[in-house]
Amino acid sequence: MSLLRLENVSAGYGAVEVLSDVTIDVAPGEVVTIVGANGAGKTTILRTIAGLVRPRSGRKLIDGRDVSALKPPAIVDLGITLVPEGRQLFPFMSVRENLMLGAYKPAARAAIPERMEEVLALFPRVRERLDQYAGSLSGGEQQMVAIARGMMANPRLLMFDEPSLGLAPMIVKQVFEIVDRVVAAGTTVLIVEQNIYHTLSIATRGYVLENGRIVMQDTGPALLRDPHVRRAYLGV
Ligand SMILES: Nc1ncnc2c1ncn2[C@@H]1O[C@H](COP(=O)(O)OP(=O)(O)O)[C@@H](O)[C@H]1O
Ligand SMILES: [Mg+2]
């Protein structure tokens, strides 16, 4: 059974429909990616899963249960966390405080010290910065804090929205190493990323989203070889 399923979901903002009839499955242990141009609706899919955007039609299922009406904290409680585009840290709070905010559900809060140790073991660079203001860190370090914060909730599914956006190539490599570490730790991942070469090469499956519709799905490596994907998204 899918950990997460969007079933024929349409969603949007005000009068504008952004997603049309989107069906996506994520099974436990998978790394799933969504490929699409700017404005295709990738962030809207992640926000819909997180409960920040409500489906207008269709259903959202977690472990087969209809959770379409649940609010964002309830989705986190069910084990799904979003690392949002642009990090969205609290700049005038310490790194430690930012991390603690990732563990706001009651069960996670009780276990903060243990969980923080587990997370910091994955992110040694973050440990060195615990007492600094989050806003004083470099872009790459802030992205690592944002991912570490997402891990604090001990999610079953961690969603990444453009984790490498705006970062220098060398830092992008480090962010992908972190993503790989999250995957290796056994966390299921749904990732949206402009740098599709890396994500498609690690993805068990990928979906191609065009104008709010899924137009193609296959294994990551098969999409990477696909002529349409190569022309439209890799420029080759
Ligand atoms: N808060 C919002 N209000 C109105 N329109 C929005 C909002 N957020 C995104 N959109 C529109 O929805 C479409 C899809 O956006 P988005 O999901 O951010 O795409 P992507 O992440 O693939 O770039 C775009 O046309 C965008 O302008
Ligand atoms: Mg986006």
C-alpha cells in the first residue's frame, strides 16, 4: 500500500486551478521526484500534501486513509514533513531553537534530546553552528539546518522543495550528499529539484508535470534517458 497517494487531485488558488487530476503514489522506501518547468505546479503539489493547500476534488490518502481535510500539524503527526523552498528558518533564533521547532508534535517533543543527537549525527556541520543565529549562516548551511529541522520530526516521508536553489555548485553537491544520507537512513523521500540530473539518477520513480498535469511517469533512470525529458529539461 502507498504511504502517500494523491488520487485525481485538482487544486489551486482562488479562481485559478493549478493542479488538474494529479495522481501520485509514494511507497515506503521510495525516492520519488517530480520534474517540471517553473510554474508547472510542483510546489503546489507539495503544499497540497502538507495540508497547506486543500484539494478541490480528488483525495489525499496516507496509509490508505483519506486525510484530505486534515490541517498541516495533523499531517506532520502522520509522519509527513516538508522542507520548504527558500529554507524559511527563523533568522533571529539560534540554530538549536530552529531545530527544536521541527519537533513540535507532543511525541517528538518528549524525545527532543535523543532525536537531536540522531539528527546531528547526520549533520556534523550543523552541530558546530548550534548556538549561532540561523540568519548568520551561509545559504548552504541554512539549507542543511532546514533539512535537519525536517528530520527532527522523525518523518516517514520527507519532502524537499528545490533544496539546491540559489546555492553555489560546490554547495549544491554537499546538499545532495545530505539528501543521499537522509535516503540511506531509510527515510522515504519526495523531492522537487531543478537539478534533475542528480535527482533522476537516485529516484526510484519520477513524474513529469506540465501545466499542472502529470504527463509521464517512469523510473528515474528511464526518465533520464527519455528523449522528451532530455530535450525539455536537460537541454540536450
Ligand atoms: N499563493 C499563490 N496564489 C496564487 N497563485 C499562485 C500561488 N502560488 C503559486 N501560484 C501559481 O500557481 C502556479 C504553480 O506554481 P508553483 O506550484 O509554485 O509551481 P512550481 O513550483 O512548479 O514552480 C503558478 O502559475 C503560480 O503563479
Ligand atoms: Mg516551486
